[in-house]
Amino acid sequence: MSDHGTGGPAAQQEVDAVETVEQVIRQRVSDVLGGWYGSLETALPTVAFVVLWLIRNEVRPALYAAAAVAIILLGIRIYIGGSVRFVLTSLFATAIAAFFALRSGQAEDAFLPGIITSAAYGVAMVVSILTRWPAVGFVVAAGDPQFAERPTAWHQDSALVRVCSKLTWVLVALFALRVGLMLPLYLAGEVAWLGVAKIALGWPAYLVAIVVMGLMLATGRTPVTEPAPAHRDGEPRE
């Protein structure tokens, strides 16, 4: 016996389960976030750097410790399996931090790339909102099984764009908080507090941002709008 329609009961069940834009976003974002282990992979090299710097008060051994921890974490991730995205990000960030710190000989310069990156991300997020291509929309799209085929299809849904713009403002606030707290510490040369701030404003701050987004999504009831149909030549309608 064949199922009526194109997708059968399973497809109908999925449609029934996703009735609002907020539900779509919650479902897809949950598939993209790295979880607690990903946050650990990004935080531990910073911990190693700060601890060694406090013990030795030397930049080079502290950077060696951070790099060694990142490499060990990469080996563990490869052994146990799973995505290496977060540990590779940590390894790359450690390399950039090493370049800045070794060039100047000042330990606080290891945190300068992160401050600059946060400022750049914040500006980029604002631009994405003003141009109506909110950054959170791409995170939502990354959780879509059809992302590879239609990576910008989400933009055809005006309701989705509107909700994602509101959520992107939360990230703008997060990056502004990072710069606002870490820049004065950097200018004051407070290496230990910079390390604490970087860790606290990493995954814990992201978690707070996710909670805020979750509350926004939980109270929202924006109906899903069907995207415009594609042209016959395969090009999406603008």
C-alpha cells in the first residue's frame, strides 16, 4: 500500500511539527551548535596560556603550552571521531595569537586578535541586518538538509528574515560586550583578567545569548511563509 502525497506520513508529520518560523529556527540551530565539548576545545588552550604565563611570566613558554594543548585536543578529537571544526578553530586562533605576542613580546597582545575579530564580527552583523541578510539566517540555513542545493532559499521568506534579524541583534550585543570589557583590560595589560574574560565571554556568553534567543523564539508565533517558486531554468525568483 502506497502513501498518499509525495512524502508520506513521515513528511506530513514533519510539516505538522514545524508550524512557525521560531520552531524552524530552534530545530535547525540545535543541529549547528557545538555543545559543551566544542566549547572546551576552544577554552583549554587559553587556560594553558594564562596559567603558564602566571607561573613563568614569559610569553614563549605560555604560547608553547597553549599550542601543545590544542594539538593534544586535535589528536583526541581525531581518535574519538566527530567534527574537528572547533579544535581547528582553536589551533588557528592560537597560531594568530602567537604571531602577535611573539612579535611584540607582550603577553596581552595574544588577546588582541580576538578583540579585533569580535569588533569586526559585530560590525559585520550590523551590516548583515541593515542589508536584510541577517547572519543568523545562514546559521538556520546550515541546518537545512537542502542547504547545499539552495543555500540562500531562506532569504525568500520575509518572516524568516525578520525573525533572524532580531536574533542577530543578540549577537551584536555579545560582540559589543566582548570588546567593551576586553579592550580596557588589554590597554591596562591585565593578562590574567584577559584570560578570564576570554573564557567567560566564550561559550558561557554564547550560552546566555542562546538562552535569550530561545526566550525570543519561545514567545514568537510568526507563521511560516512559503518561499517564492523557482524559475524553470533553476534560478530562484528574486
